[in-house]
Amino acid sequence: MNVKDFYPVFLQASGVTIDSRKVKDKNLFFAFSGETFNAAEKADEAVESGALAVIVEDQKYADQEKNIFFVPSVLVFMQELAVYHRDQLKIPFIGLTGSNGKTTTKELISKVLAENFNVQFTFGNLNNHIGVPLTILSIKDSHEIAVIEMGANHQKEIEFLCKIAKPNIGYITNFGKAHLEGFGGVEGVIKGKSELYDYLKTHNQTILVNQNDKIQIEKTVDYNNKITFGTHDSDYSFSPLSKDNFVGISYRQTEIISNLTGRYNYDNISAAVSLGLHFGIDILKIKQAIENYMPSNMRSQIQKKDGKTLVLDTYNANPSSMHASLENFKNFKGSKLIIIGDMLELGEESAAEHRNILDFAKTCGFDQVITVGPNFKNINPEFAFSGTAELAAYLQENPVSQDNILLKASRGIALEKIIDFI
């Protein structure tokens, strides 16, 4: 079976899923298999649950009378189907990547564009070789713009995702110390993320450039098809604002204050506002979209609890984002406790980068520094805990007294588990 022949079946589907437990009426179910599971075993069950069609890579489960189709690779077939579907769509695709801030920026852009358009965008952070095709396959005729987040931890991944998403406009949030192990250092990060620029330039598509970022300027200096923001010489010029630990921007006579903390979010907000203006959305509608956006994904999220202010930034961490979070948090008024967890996927740079962060934290004047995870514990035996369970037990016996608490760590640490103990 080839993608072109299957496409009419796909167009009849109500949606797509890779989870047999979430099959709904007329869904298309991609039955992946792995070392310890074979979702093809759930093919009949999916049909009984209402699946319009099931794609399997195990011949013995195929049954064309039930619309259970065999393909050599479910993943490859899904990706090829996404490419074919993308080629039929005539709407703008905005692609974004970067070391930090991808998901927040994607959310902000989507909220702004939704003021005037029916927008489809990446679910959560499903931004890899599976998530990007799933997002594209969820786009219907009624959608008018797509916003696709693309993540990577190795060279050539962004290049591959661009071939699937084929963005018309692209934005790189920044180039930071993330996934150093996979990329092979900071220069590898820059090269890997710049694969988005390479695609856009090759296909004469539009690049959104933050002119406060020297690397972005350098990488796009000889390219003319771009939208710029940041400086007074930009297409869109903004001034940073802050109020009660929340950040925003001013554009001409309009002030916009978000529900996000951290100066690093100035650029994320500016990117969203720039694209809103580019697509002709009134600045007052843009203001409404930004100010109504409430972070709920443990990214730059402020939460009040028993009279204390918690800054939750526990979804991800790397040396660049950790440094920025600490720099921002030291300006909070009142007593301050930081609880920081290990930064993962740093390879040979891990020990040095954890030491750098700990040394910086000690210069910020925090009332207390607590670390979680073996990497930090190796260099900081004082107030250091191996994991969240050990820290939770400590906090039960030693209640937090500080006014402000920052929680920042890589996803694998699951630092949010200790919120109930603060």
C-alpha cells in the first residue's frame, strides 16, 4: 500500500492516534511496535472501538476487510503520509526551534494568531520525528495557519523535520547550552539549530530574526527575506517592561504585561507580537492574547501557595536556561530559596557546568540553596539530595520559611513532586 492510494481513507478520518487506549470513532490508529510491545495486537480492539483504519507492521494482524493495513514501517508510513498531506495544504506553516523557550514561544504565537485565524499547533512538546507528523496529520481544511515546534538533540534532526513540515516562516529562539552531549558542544548546537535557516534559505522562505541575538544576525546577514525585531533598526521595535515579577513589552503606545516571569521571555513575547503584526492583527488584540495567556506547563510559571511565591520552571533545564532563571530570580523582593536539580544530557561538560551554576548561585545572595540529583551532590554535599523523595522527607521536618522559592531542573528530576511539601 502506498501513501497516495491511502490518502482518500485518511481524509475520511476524524483524527489520528498512536495510543490504542485513545482510539475514537473514525480515528486512524498507527500501531507502533517496539522491543517490549506490539500495538498491532490491539488492531481488532481498535476497530471495535470505532477506528476507521489501522496501520500495522506485522503482517499476521493485517485484515483489509477490517481496514487493517500492513506496511513495512509504521513510522516511515506515518511520516510519508504527513509529507503528502503537507503538500496538499496551502496555508502558512511557521516552524520554530531553539535551545530554550520553544514551547512557550509556540504557545504565545498560537494564542496571538488565534485572534484572527483558525490555528493548529504542536500539542504539548510533541516536537520530534513522531510528534511533528502527528501534528501535521491533525490539520484540517478549516485551519488557516500551522505552528510547528521542532526539537532536536543531534545533528540533522532539524533538517529532517523541515523536510516534513516545510515551513514558510522559521524562527530560532536562541542557541544555548542544551543537549551538549548529542550535539557535540555549543558549536554543534549552533550548527544543528541552524539547519532551519539552511532549509528556509534554500527554499527562499521567510526568517524571523531577533536582532538582539548576535548569532541570529550573523547567520542571516546576507539573507533578505526576513522579518526583524528587537532594535530600533528592526521591522518591529520593542522596549522591555516588568511589573511585580511579570515581564512584557511596549510597542509604540501599547504596553503588554504577560503572566510570565523571566527577562528571557521578552524575546519570546516579542517574537509572538512580531508575527501577529506581520499577519495584520491589531495590536490591541495581540495585547489581549498575550495578557490572557496563563502558563500551566511548568515553564516560567508563578504560583502562590500559603502566602509564598513559587516559580515553577521544572520542565527542562540546561546551563543557559538555569543561569537565566537564577539571574531573574535574584531580583525578586523578599527572602529567597532556590531548589535546583541536575541538568541532563551535558556529556563531558556536565561536572564543569554544574560547578559553574553552583558558583553563580552562591554570588546571587539567595538565603538558601538546595540541590537535587547526583551531579550537584558530587560537588555540593551541603543541602544536597539524591532525589525528590529524599528532599520531600527533609522538607517535612524542615518547613520552608522563605517568601520566594524557585524550582528549576531537567525533566528527568521531576522536581514538581516536592511542591506539596513546600
